[in-house]
Amino acid sequence: MRLVLLFIILTAATVGIATFAYHRATLSHGVPAPAITAAEEDGYIRHNDPVEFPQVTFTDLHGSPVSVADFRGKMVLVNFWASWCAPCLEEMPDLAAISQKYAGKGLVVVAISQDIDTQKSAAAEKVRTFLTENSIALDAYLDPNSKAFDLLKVDGLPHSFLLDRQGREILRIAGPLTYHREALDALITEMIGL
């Protein structure tokens, strides 16, 4: 009886792992995800080969359209966050520090807020107020209809993507980047050539 039970448990675990691997592989834009390095842990995924990143669009706080393509030639740290998201608040000081540390060195931080309001101006004001009250020096953007969020199939906040100078994804972090700050700094330094 114990052997039968052990067999059932092992079979169920194998099927569960295979199902998880399949869903994870097809999560990225409906096609199998690229192989990842051993650096994958707790939401930190570094790709062996850069992955094409969709040309997502969003707006600046004045309502003007912006695209990831506008930052070509620079490394870009795209971060999805919201003022009501506690883990996002936790990582904001690190995000601002990364922005300041690499300013003028080839990296730009694009912090895209998921704060939504029926009027875009109200959402923009909410974001401005939040950044000011918390002394956070970042260029913030809005994703008013969550189109960028949905296109990238982001499944929670915060969520970050590191793009190379050609606009390709080389790293993604699901959850606060605070927990991976050291590895992220090392990768950025390596990629920039400092």
C-alpha cells in the first residue's frame, strides 16, 4: 500500500512540474520562453540570449505618448509599480538610487505607474504627489489603460525588465528588485562597461 501511495505522489509531482514548466515556457508572448541561466531564483530571470521586447507605449505625466523605442541606444530598466502597492513602495528608494547611480552612464529608468483614474490628469497628479511626498526622484510614466501591462503579461506588481541598448529583454524581476539589487547592479555595470 505504501508503494502504491508513493507511486501516486511521485506521478502527481512529475505531472505538476511538467505542467508548470510548459506554462512558464509559453508565458512569454505565447511562444516558448528562451533558456535561462542558473541565476533564476525567486522571480529573478536572466536570459541566456536577449529576447525581443514588444514596443510598448505609455504616456508621460503630461499625457504625451512615449514608447520603449524612444530610449534605443541606452539600457532601459522598465518598472511597473503603483502608489497603492506596498512592495512597490519598498523598492522605490532602490529604483531611485539606480536611476541616480547610472544617470549619464547609459541607463535610464522608466517607472510606469499603474495608478488609474477616470481622468488621466488625476492619475498624473496622484503620481506626482506620491513621488514628492516620499522624496523619490524618478521620471514616472503612466499606463492609463494598462495596455503595456497587459501586452507584457505582467502578473503582479512590482515587475521590472532590463533591456539592452537594442531594446531586447535580458532580465526580468517579478517582485521587488530590492531583493536582487546586488546582482542587478553587477549586471548593469557589466553591460554598461564600467
